[in-house]
Amino acid sequence: MEEIHTDILIIGSGVAGSYAAMHAASLGAQVALVTKTELLSGSTRLAQGGVAFPSDPNDIPSHLMDTIKAGRGLVDEHVSITILTEALTQLKHLIDLGVHFDAIPALEGGHSKARVLHINGDESGLHLLTFLHSQLPRKVSIFENHFAAELISTDGTVQGAVFWKDGDPAKPVVIHASSTIIATGGIGHIYSFTTNPVESTGDGIALAYRCGAIVRDLELVQFHPTVLANGGLISEACRGEGAVLLNKNGKRFMMKYDPAEELAPRDVVTRSIYRETIETGGVFLDLRPIEDLRHKFPTVFSSLANLGLDPLTEAIPIQPAAHFLMGGISTDEFGATSVARLFAAGEAASTGFHGANRLASNSLLEGIVMGSRAAAKALENVEATIRYVEPGEPPGCSTESQAEIRQIMAGCASVVREEKGLTNGFNDLSEINTFPARSSVEAETANMRLIALMVVKGALEREESRGSHYRSDFPDTSPNAAHVEQQVDHSEAVRD
């Protein structure tokens, strides 16, 4: 068994993990940055939207109000103010490092003004992540194709993790660390239709849950409203530039659902598309009102061309898809979880910034700020004593169960939910057998099953409609906004 010692272990190489690694190394730490696949992987590289930086200090109150409005009562105002305030410092830092943001800010859904900064149009995530990777210093050791099998935990304290090199349990690698940061991204691949890459299976959240960390609001899954048949999304910025939604009859319809029309928050747009699809048979996005579409949105234009679609002459068929997780591992404003020396940042974490419905392009912003904060806080434990712990046996499920899990989730926990479907889904998921994992794919499938169970359990517990979570049997929003927490020692999901 290969053993490695480091100051900070970071699991995940997207914006949050990479920025955390860069910051921790700049403060003098030895860092191990570990990723399940390649370094350039995950959802960050696919992000077409930019970074929603406040335009200046005077814009912070307005940006905060937009965030709170979109979050439908679950936004932590204190955490959000600190993130938005620090965002300007991080923006200056990125510019000083050499990031070249596009000159003109973009307007996106839910924002009251144009403040979203892009990098080369709709290729923002790819360019940002590539740049961050180019800045990683020698103090950061990179481990690609290492599957995180389990966290090493003793007496309620995490002190590293066990990995399987090349996904092979016969090649265990133990990385001992004074602090561990989980930045493994979201859970979209538990659904049959998603914008997320195949590696987004909730591994980090499952690992944290199993070692006792509190997770919360996993039922709050945001569905992107405008997604192509192959899972490629059409950026919300397109609607900010004038694209409009049409039903099967060729009629605009958003004015029936929200005065902001196409620029309404994502939860509203998604449910509106869902209803119009049922009523008329389909929904289309008309991109023809956008001037110079080919150059403003090169990724979108190329994706459509590859599908044989011509956005300059026809409206494009779209549908909602699982996109972003607002919930996750519960953390404080510095990324600390309920387990000692375990931190989380990015989509895997629940800071309270996104509430029940993420404001467009606030995700990359949170990844940058919270990656930096988690790294700084994690370094406070750098002198901690590390003790050897014998690895256990991670659970596994038959790899054939992945398709079953996705089908169950698409049927019971998608855009519209109700008790009977959720209960049936929970029972079906519970019947999927688990056993000691013999491969990383089996372990990954067990993670998917666990995450799916927690999403459904949370959706049953949340007997209301709030943000991205819509219960047809509980269509109203409760006057008391509350989180739904789950922890491995609890037999039931409980409200805080």
C-alpha cells in the first residue's frame, strides 16, 4: 500500500478545488490535489455562464437582493454578504494573475443588471479552469485517475483518504493529511437527463455523509431550463441577449408565468417550460433575435451545428435537465463541516449562498471565494498529528444499477414531485442490493444509490414547494423557511 503525507488534501479539480490548491500553496502548504479522472474534468470546464462578480462595492446590496430573491427564503444573508464582498478582492487577484475577462458584462436571468463577466464568450468555465491549472505551483502534487474510496476518520476527525489508483482496489493509495477539502462537484449523473459530465455522481458528499458529516437540502436540485437532446445546455446568457421561448404553437408564453418573462429565475422558467410542454407538446428557444450569435456564443453555435440544427433559420427544441445542486455538505462561512478537519467547497458544499434556487453564474463565484477560504482555514490544522488507520471496505452496487437509479430519479424526483411517486422511488432505490465494492464503478454506483436515497428522502420531508423543489401535492411555500438535514446516525431526515 502506497502511503503519502501532505499538509492539505483536496479531492476534486474543478474551480473550487483548483483555487483552494493554488491558495493553500501560496500560503506555504504542501498540497495533494486528487481527481477521479483527468485534471481538466468536472462541470467547471463546461460552464458557459461567466462569474457573477458585483460590478463594484456599490453593487453588492443589489447583487445580494437578487441572490436572496432567487433563493426563495433559504439564503444565508450573512454568508452571502461576506462572499460578495470578498469577491471583489478575488476578482482583482485573478486580473493581476493574468485572467482576461470580456470587456462587456452580461445580463443573465434573475439579475437586475448586467454584471456577469465572461471569458471568451460562452467558454468561460473552460478558460478559467485551464488558467487556474496553469498557475498551480510545484507545492501542489497532482494525482489523476485516483478514485476516492473512503475518508480516514478516527474519533470523529478526518485525517486523509484512501484512493484506488486507476480505479483498482488492488492499487490502494493512502494520503494522510492534516486537513481534507472535498470539492467533488455535484450529483447530476444520478438523473437520466443532465447537463453534468459522467463523473458527477456525488462521491464526495457520500464519503462525508458516511463519516458523520451533516448534509442538507439534497432535494434542492436545480434543473436548467434550456437543454438540448444530447445534454448540452444553451447558456442563460442567450436569453439575456434577446433569445425567446416559444411553445409548440410558435407562441411566446413566459409572460403568463412571470413579469420578468425569459429573464425570470431558473425555477420559474423550468416549471413554465414543463407546463407548456405538457399543454402544447414541446418548447423551443428562438435564438434569431441575438445579433452576431456565431461570435457571441461560439460554443452554443458549434453545438447546434454538430446536431444539424441551424439557429439562424429555426427555433431550437429544448427541455429541462438536472443541472446544479444547491444542497450538499453543510459548512460554515469558512468551509468547515460538522466533522473535525473536514472542509468542503463548491457545488459539493452547502454554505447557504444559493438558498433554494441558485442565481445564474453565482456558482463559479462561490467556488473561487469558498475555495480560498477553505484553504486558509484548513491550514490552521497543519501541525495536527496523523495516526495510521486500516482502510475498510467501501460499499458497492452492481454497475447495471446505474441506469436503474437514473430512471427512478427521472420518474420520481424531477421538475414536479409528489408523495406517491417519491415513496415508490425510495422503495425501489432501497431494494438495490449493496455489497463490498470490487471496483471503483461498483463503489461509484453505491454512492449514486446513497445520494439518490437522500434526495428522495429530503423531497418527502420537504412538504412544500420552494425554489427548485416543487411538490404538486404541496404547491404552496411554507411561511417558515427551514433546511432539511440528514446525518448517518439519524434514522430520519430532520429540520433544524
